[in-house]
Amino acid sequence: MAFYVLQASHNHTKLTDNLKCLEACHEGIAYGLMCLYAGCQYQHNPAGLQPYIRLSEPAEIFLGEGLASDEKLKTMRAEIISRETIKPSSPNSQRCYKLSLLDKMSFRIHVPVIFFYLSNDHNNYLIDFTYRSSLLKKSLSEALSRYYPLAGRIKDDGNIEFKDKGVHFFEARVHCDLEGFLKRPELEALNLFVPSGNNQELNGALAVQITFFKCGGMAVGATMSHKVGDFSTLITFIKDWAVTVMTRHSGEEVLFPEFINSFLPPNDSLIVREYEVTKGDTVSVTRRFVFSATNLDKLKALATSHGVENPTRVQVAAALIYKCSLSASRLTAGSAQKPSFLLQMVNLRKIVVPPLPEKSFGNMVWYFTVSADTKESKVEFHGLVGQLKEGIARFRLAHRRSTFTGDELSSQICEFMKEADTFHSPVATNHMVTYSCTSWCRFPLYQVDFGWGKPIWVSSSTRLWNTNILMDTRNGDGIEALVTLGEEDMNVFEQDEEFLQFASLNPSALDTN
């Protein structure tokens, strides 16, 4: 593919003539250049880019027939048109931020989330792009002054360094319509909407990418290091970022977060182990399934009929996914079936006494386990729901305490490490199969409004072996599940008739439930 260079000229007549020539050759290139022209002429550029912008070689991914309704595209291309570093609007007096004990134990992975927004102005989206891009950068800079650890770089000594740092910010274009993509979203394409690159580019605590569709729709993608915080931290920051946009001219004060390292302070005398994400022996595959509110009610009724009182949506969805994952593994592994456990992640913020505020920055999650006897001929759904319900009750009782300081804190972290050794050490992974479930339900994902409306769809490009992520559908009653399994297991799982009675495989993201 040739590279096309657009000089940052203000000669609109000359540029328009050139665009007309290009448009006759390739409509998509003309569109991309026109967007770049709008950015060069109007957009504030604090990073001081070179006096030209070049369309880079796009990433490509096969999407299949009919995903872009107007052009029948088989290939989606994402063109990165600018990269810069956004620094906090106010300098921070601290030179470094110390990670808490739970931060240090967290995986070295990034947690991505993507918000998709339909265009609210089909006739003027080029100028709209310029305005939105500038607004997002300025408000991001202001939000980082409150969430200053996100502007740093994570060092090997457990500190976050701030000097001359900031957040990598990417702008990109895709040449298809958002509605066409959402009719049957291809999960592999989600990687196009979050920052990607080598370790040097993404060694920061946070990276952001905004992507504009041909129709004027857009995606806002962010990926945060799990060493800095959990998903609650990420969504709290993004929500505050959006609030910053909405309140810039109102003068309304946005509150600072409370940093968990003051609640779970660093302890240099306690050696905390860092654990690696479990990796399987084969290629992993992720599929998206949607449980409607009606089907979740059916699952809850099924569990209740076997004596489980008041199960939740998350409990019945997690139990069915785990049950059918085990069935798939049994068919593919045969006599080599290993003992199995499900790790159910829990947010500790509301469990400790007194509860931590929602705007708590850092890692504050742990898990309890559910086990299944793989020697039994059949694992019962209601039995797993009951274990999940009993498990969370025991977990809350065990961790409901008024202080986490001194010897008590060290003792609790040691207990956490013993549990982690059981499931994440190399010896453990060779003798058992672990699955994990993370619920993003009840987080205000669909309330993130930067000033042009609420998102039409929220998803993630995360891909962790034997992991499922649950999140609300747009209307808040159903559940979307991103399920990742080994390729052979997924081939069986996605055809499981019992599972497909209650969950739909990758329906349109434009539907409300």
C-alpha cells in the first residue's frame, strides 16, 4: 500500500482540488485525508507533531460477509493517524507512587474496555471529530491530575515513576459504518480499538485510543495495567473523565479518588510474590454469548426448584458456563480429565468495614473457589449455583473486618498468597484445571457520556485462558458473557444444546437485550 502525505497547509482550495482527484480513485483515501485535514487545520496539537501527517499501513482483520451493511466489507482496516502523550494538567508534587500489597500480587496484564457511540450528526462529522478529539485530550489531561498514578511508568521496584511521563493517546480511523459492524460484532476486530504496540510504547499504566468510523460513529478504548488497579479503578476513572468533559464549563468540582495504598499500605518487610497468568497448551478462542432477562429468570427458577434460595443473575450464568465448560473439557480430554476449580472474583470494597468508597483507586479484589467432582458422571447445575451462593456468604463473613493494618494485614496477605500458590504455581497448573469468572455487572458502563450520548455497546478485547467476563446488556437486565476456552473445548462448548437453550451466540449488539 502506498503512503499518502498531507501537508499541513491552510490553502483550502488547493487541498479540495487534490481531494477531488483522490476521491475519483478511492473514496476511502479521500475520506481519510479529509479527516486529517480537519485535524491539521483546527485541532490543538500540544505534542508538536511534524508539519505533515502520514497514513500508516493499516492493521487488517477478516470480518466475513455483511458486517458493514453499506459496503459489504470483508476487511476492516484501522489507520493510526496520530500518536501523542497526554500529561496531567497540574504537576504532581510526589515523585513516585508505591503500589499496595494487593497491587504487587496482581498479574502483569492490561485490562481493556471499549465504548462505542453512534453518530449524532451525520452531516457534520468531520468538524465533530475535531471538536471531540480536542475535548477528550484536554479533559483527559485534567482527569490525570487527580488520578496521577495513571500518568506514570511502573518500575520493577514496586513504584510508579512520574517524571516527564504521561498517557499514550492514539487516534485512528476505520473505513466502515459502526452500525454495520455492530450487527454481528467480530471479537477479533475489537483489538483494533484499543492501543497496541511494543512494550516500550505500552509500558505506561494507561493508554487510550479513539477511533472514528466512516459514518461519524466512534469508539473510545482504554487499557490499564492490572498492577495499578482493578476494573473498578478503570471504570471509575473513565466515568470521572467523562464527568470532567461535562463539567468543564459549569465550574462543578470533581472529587479526587481515595488511594487504596493508604488502606493497604506497602510493607517492605513482607516479600510479596508476583503471579503469572495461566496459559494453556493450545490456542485459546473467545466467543460472545448473551443471556436475555427471560432466560436468566428461567435459570433462577431451575435452581430454586432444587432448593437454592434467591440465586442472582451472575450466579446462574456463571454456574451454567462452568458446567458446560467442564462438559466440553471432559469430551476433549477423555480419561486425562484433571480436578477442576472455578475462581469467582469478588470486589472487597463493599465487604470491609466500614466499606471503601466507590472511587477507591487500586486493586481491591480477591476470589473464592467452587469445585466440581470431575469423576462424577454429571455435574449438576443447581449444585454449582448453591456452591456459588454459599461461597460468597462465607467469603463476606471471613473478610468483614474493621481494620487491615500491621500484623493483621501481613497475616491476611500471607493467606492470600497461600491460596494463590494453590492455583497459580507451575506445579498446581500441571495437576488441575482452573477457570475464573469476573463480573462487571452493576458497573455504570452504559452511563459513560462524554457529551454526545450514552454508548450503544460496551465490550472488551481481553483474552485470558479459561476465563469468562460477565457484563450487563444495555438495558441492564440481561448479561453478556465473553467466554475464553481452548480451541478444542470451544468447538464443543459453542454447540452445547443445553447451553444454547439459555444463551445466544453473538447476536446483534444493536439489540437492547
